[in-house]
Amino acid sequence: MQDIEIKLERPRVEMLFARYRDQIGEDYAGYRNHVYRTITYAMHFLGNAEEYEQIVETVFVYHDIGLWTDHELAYLEPSEAVALADNEEFGWGLDPDLLRGAIHWHHKITPYTGPNTKVIEACRKADWIDASKGKVKKGVSKEVIANVEAAFPNKGFHDTLLRLAKDYGGSTLVGGLKVTRGIVKW
């Protein structure tokens, strides 16, 4: 069985979430665990190299944040804008092109091959694993996925996405179409 490092505590993630926890509201526990799962997978793809931890943690806290900050189904650009503004305001010094790119391309269906490929591709693969509830494995075993999901239970995250599609789109079908058009990249 393939091993994966599971960190149950990530102080930077909690610090980043602190500003948005009230805004995310009842969806917080599900989104938080989605973020922890995706960070775990992305860091696994990056060999758990510490040099990538800060950017990966930041990317995933912000990657879907536009759903709550801007109430948008086409949430990639709003999420990028919030992440870039906070990076600037708080002086984190993260590469804005990498931060923007990892958020922008995390729903890309085909492999990403542009600038910052290593990190963006790790983030893309990580999100596909979790968004598909482990049906898309990207080379990670079902046992490893089960271990990550056991450490960070779903807590209704995927149901939240369906609810938001309905709330923001008028119906689940219309919202689903808007989401697909707004966030899926080839």
C-alpha cells in the first residue's frame, strides 16, 4: 500500500481561514476538510517538500472561496482576486502568477503544461481526486484515498456544492451548467 503523510493540524490554513470562517458559515466544516484533503494529495504529489507547503496551503484555502465571498458559480476569477488581494495586503510574498495559476487551472480536465507546471499540476490532480470522491485516482490507491477521507470526513461538502448550484443558479440543472461553463478548463 502506498503511504501518504496526513497532517491533522495546519496552522497556516487555520490562520488563512480565520478571516472567512463567518462568511463560509455552516459550510465551513465541509470546505475545511475538502481543503485539508486536497492539500494532503497535492503535497504527496510534490514529495511533501516543505518549499511548496505555504503556496499549496494558500491555494487550497482560496481555490473555491469565491463561492462564499462573491456568491458566484463562475468562482475561479473571484477566488483568484481574493487570494491575490490578501497576498498583497498581508505581504506573504507568494508568487502571484503561481497563486493565480493554481487556482485558475485546478479544474482543468487535461494535464496542465504551462509555467509552474509542477505545483499547478499537483493541485489540479489533488482537486480532481477529491471532487470525484476518489473515483478519479490520479495514481493514488483507493486505500490511501480512504485513509485521507477517514482523517478528514466529507461533512457534506459535495452536497454543499449542489445546494450552492441551486441557490445561485436558480435550479440544480441551471446552476450545474453555469458551474461547468464557468470553471471547467480544457
